[in-house]
Amino acid sequence: MPPPHSPPTFPLPSQGPELGTGTTLSPRFDANGLIAAVATDADSGEVLMLAWMNAEALRKTLDTGEAHYFSRSRNELWHKGATSGQVQVVDEIRIDCDQDAVWLKVYPQGDGGACHTGARSCFYRMVGPNGKLVKTS
């Protein structure tokens, strides 16, 4: 087992058909070591948030069954809900065909909020006419 400070590893991304149709999880992290992660409510399908994961966040999510992300602004790993109570229990994880984005179907805990503003979803505003933002919920 690698020392705790070593980043978790995944197989190197495949090329060709194996990447899109194979059975090996080999995420394609970007140049900053991150992959986009979309979280939706497992029951309703509502989009809750878009966040980022590094290899450690993805590994912890797989190992614990609760969503972990990487904060670009704080430059650190975070366990969703560790301080707010808004833990996201993972029902299912999907990866896209290029293995460069993940989709988490989650059961939100606490009051069900996902956004740091207190809103249920981070997507609580609609872009209206002339680019004006309109609150939807």
C-alpha cells in the first residue's frame, strides 16, 4: 500500500476502442490533475452541482460511498458536507465515453442543500433576456 501522502493511482488512460467501450476505469485528468464531476439527486434527477475531483477525491468517493471533491479555490480535498451536514451519499457513479467527466447520482443528506449559498442546487439562476440573471428557486 502506498504511503498516505502518495496520490492514488488509476491505470493510464487507454486509447482507441478500449477508452470508450472497455471495462477499465482509467480517468483522464486534465493538465491540473482534475476531472469534472456533476452531482444529481438520485431520486429526482435534479442537477445539484458541478465540482472537480482529483485522483484522491475520486478514490475516496469510491472507497467511502460519500462524495469528495477538490476545491480549486482552497487547493484542497473536501468531503462534501463534513462541516455543513450536506453529505452526499453516492448511489451510482458513471463516467463519460472519453473518461474525462464523472456523473454522481447522490442522496443529499441534511436539508438536501448542495450549494454553498444555501440553495438546493448551484443552478438556481436562469440567464434571461439581455444576460440578466433571474432566480428560479
